[in-house]
Amino acid sequence: MYKWLMSVLFFGACAFGLIFLLVSAKPEKSEEDAAAESGKPQLKITASNFQFDQPEYKVKKGETLQVVLKNKEGVHGMEINGLGVTLSGKELSKDVTFDKAGSYEIVCTVPCGAGHVNMKAKLIVE
């Protein structure tokens, strides 16, 4: 009788805990989702293994954008050489004012494998 009662209480507590977790669990927002909800204009750059989603990105001089890096495949970071923009780790978005016209190289800053040295793109500030 005692074992049966303890078994019922144990499984009941497990079921209650599982239901509580399922009801109270809220999906965690990614930094990209939070950035999208901010309403700010964005420059989205998606990184996958050994490439960015576009070979070239264009923005207008004087424009302030939220630069957002999304890791689609693998773990990557990025730097826009000459503009002092670096995104990696937990900081995958940053507000940037593009006040200098020119052409800038975007490179991956996290060693991501054999094709890492070729993981580059271009940013043109018009």
C-alpha cells in the first residue's frame, strides 16, 4: 500500500511539474528578433559557413542603421574594416552612423574553419 501511494504521488508530481513547465515556458527572443521589434532601420548580414549572404551591401552616407549579424550556420563574428564596427559573441547588433563615403571590407572575426580566410564581403557607403 505504501509503495503504491508513493508511486502515485511521485508520478502526479512529475505530471504537475511537466504541465507547469509547458504552460509557463515562453520562447526566448533572439537578439535579432529584439532588434527587429525596435523599429529601427537595419542592415542585416547573415553568415553561414565561409560566406556572407551577399557579396556586397550598400548604404547611404549619413544614414544611421542598426547593423545586425545573424549566424545561420556555424558561429561567426564580423568586422567592417575602417569603420570600427565589430560584432561577435553576445553582441550581434550595433547602431552605426555611416558618415564616411567609401568602400569597406567586411570580414569574419571568428576562426570558423578551412574557408575562414576567404569569408569576406564589401560594404559601399554612397
